[in-house]
Amino acid sequence: MAWFRKTEEANREKGPQSSESRISEPQLPATAEREAEKEEDDDQAESDLTTPTSPSKETGLFNSRFQGLLAPVFTCFKDDDRRSLDVRPINRYAEWLRSQMISGVLINGVVGEGPMMRVRERKANCEYWQRAAVRHNLMIMVQVGGAPLPDVLSLASHAELVRVSGVVTLPELFYRPHNVDQLVQYCLNVSSRCPTRPFFYYHMPSMTGVELDMVEFCSKAEKCIPNFMGLYYASADLEMGQRCLRFGRVVMLASTALLASGLMSGFNCSSLVVVNIRPDLVHRICDAFDDNELQLARDVQRELNQLIEIHTHDCQMEYWVVSMKNWFNKEFGSRQVGNFCAGPARIIR
């Protein structure tokens, strides 16, 4: 039985998280439509998009003892000229992930094409996923970065109001930070808009171009950011990631190719895009590690890496998400799990 399954069973025995272990709850949010009314946008392509009323409950918050498997979910779009946001499959998507023993989701991230979405779309997507997460007992993290600073701050404030489990941000992508102090200051600015939500930095230097020392960053961030919880670590530098592991800090491994190595290095929380597609192989790797069958874990890891290579071998990095989403839709179509499809990617190849 893998480490995340043990966590699942323990959580069921404990029941709902006590109020003493949670950060204080904010007031109920205004809906995304009210925010949209304030935006000066004459485009009516999304005028039929309505968001649900805010849920009366919140999902469990991330804490320093969190262990589990998360899915950075694909954003569902309609197959029309504008690739409009499609919220209809979200509940079925969440239900299926929970049936695969997934602990939570990351929305509006790089895999979810968050930087390709409007502010009101990201808020609407967040509200619908939050409602589905409450219904299916999933944790929900929302990525708020990859946009102009005023939009990032607005998204962070919305995440606070919606009461998500955790907030993640990419660095500033145009005026990139050149040192750790600049990055800490940027994160402090964003985190101040969601003070009761656990806060994570999204470290993905291959896409952002921000290659700073995460060991130094974590040390400084913990001193001045009250709600700093850790890293969403999407880097191939496993050695630096291992050095970031500390008691009381959550470091989520977000590189599928390094899952087996990460488990052996001490990572106990992973957020992997392939969980959306082949959770069975991810479970096999974790089970093999839990049973101390390290050679089997390496063999299954190799099989998983080969599958990813088959579906993405001729892709540049920016089109990798397109290929993975096509694989996702193909996999679900072949399984005949009902009328479920995440639609096309918004990134145009």
C-alpha cells in the first residue's frame, strides 16, 4: 500500500479536519460575475458563462504534514473559434480523479493554460472547481501567476475569498527577478492578498527563465511571508529540491520523469500531469517503492517515461501541453467513461 493510500485511509478515520488546525476562514466571496462587471471588456464571447454561488464549505487546507498525489488538471475548453471555457465536464472530471485515489488538484497552472486565460475565466474556473472539490473531498490549489501584477493580485484576492486549499504563483515573467530578494518581495506582495491561504512558489525555470537558489529562497521566504508553505517544484534539479526538504515545509515534486528518484530522495508529495492520464502507472511506482521493490519502481518509471516520449517526442516545450491534452482526450475516448472530454488546447500549434 503506497504512502498516499495510507494517508487517504487515515483521513477517512479522522473525519473532517478540526477548526483548530485550520487557518481562520474569511467571509463568503462575491461571484466571478461581479468581478467581471468591473472589467472594461466589450467582448461578449463569454457572455453565457455563469459561475455558481460560492460554496458554504471549504476544502481541507494544506499543512506541513501533507502527503499525497495531486493532479495539475487540464482546463476544459469548447471546440469553437474562441476555445471558450467549458465548465460542464468539471464535476465528472473531479469525480473520476477522486475515484483514482487522487488527493487534490491544481487549477489554472501551466498544464491548465492559466496564462492563456482571461481573469474572469480563471475566476469562474476556480469557483466551479472549488464546488466540485467540496463535493468530492478534494483539495484544490489555484495558480494565480503568469499575468500582469494587478491581475495576479486580483486572482490572489479571489482565491482568498473562495477559500481554496492553497495558492500557487509563478514569478513575474516580464520583469523577471534577478536575485532571491526580489523574488521574495514579489511573493510577499502576492501572498498578502491571500493571508489565510497556504502559499507556494511555482519553481519552473525551464519555462519562466528564473533560475535562483530555492534553498536560499525558502529560508528567506519563511522569515517574512507568514503563510508561506513551500514549493511547487517543477525542476529537473532534484539535488536542489532535496536540499529544500525540511520539517514543516511542503515541497511538491512536479516532474513525472523523476517520480521514482524523488520518492527515493524523500519527496512524499507529487503533482504530476500524467496522473490525469495513466494514474495506474503512477500508483504502481508508488506501491513498488512502498514495498521496497526498487527495481520494479525503476522499470515502471522507465515504461511511463517511454509513453510520454511517444506522445510528445517531436514537441517543443511550449507545445508539450497540447500533446499531453490530446493524449488525455484520446485515453478517455478509448475508455468510454461517459460523455467526457477536456476539449482542445487553447495554445495553437
